[in-house]
Amino acid sequence: MSIGTNDLCVARFAAWVAKQRKQSFERYRITLHRNLSAQRRQHLTQQAILDTAAVLFREALEMLYELPFDSRGVRVERGWSELTLRILEPFQGFCEALLDDALRFNRSSCAISNFAEEHLPSVDYQLEMRRELAAAWKDFALTANDLLVDTGSHAMASVAA
């Protein structure tokens, strides 16, 4: 039955997301240091955070695509699969936690202390980062939903054929 399959897929995905969340701050640090080594000077924190989130969201979409979700019988209301909320839930608070960890790290980093805007970012800079993270999150959520809705369409098409 598709309910059992979907429950297993959601559980597998949630476990994968939990693992990735634990590694996300280290990814941020690596990206930040890579940007510093490449002599980048502008928006170091913003670029490292957005790169970290973008990689995670891309990998999450790849993971969702590989999982054998069965959307037959899954309700789609106003274009939203009822599975979408279940796969988005493990990301609850991810962007804010990543930003908080990055800002905390930057305040304590000797290397970042040479870049005043990165060491102690202004409220405007922090808001800009939050807006960009929100846009990345929105794109991810919409794409994930499309994937889940399409899974149901493809399943229905193969049944009809």
C-alpha cells in the first residue's frame, strides 16, 4: 500500500535531513574559508550561507527524486500534495539556525575580525541574508511539491497505460 511506502520514504528523508543539518555548519565554515582563500571580500557570510543552503536543498531534491514515493491516493489540494508538509517538516528552523551559527562563529573568528561587516553584520545585512535564505527555501519547497505532485501524475499515467 502506498501509505506504508510513503511513510518509509518520509522517515528515510527525515533521517537524511537530520544528518545533513548536523553537517551544514561545517559546510558553511569550509565554504567561508574557501572564499577567504580566494581573496573574496564582499558579502562573505551571505555567499557562504547561501551556498551551503543551496547545496543542501539541491541534494534534498535529488534524494526526494530517488525515493520511491507513491502518490496514488495522496490528496492534492490547490496544487499542494499532502506529502509536501511532511517532507518540509524536518527542515523546520534550518535557515535560522544556520544563520545564527554562522553569525556566532563570525563574532569569534580572528580571520573574520578583519572584515567589520562580516564580523559584526549590520541589521540590514542580516535582513538581506534572511530574505535570500527565505527565497531559496521557497524555491526548494515549490520544487519539492512539484516533484511530489508529478510523482502522482506519473504514477496515475502508468496505471492508465
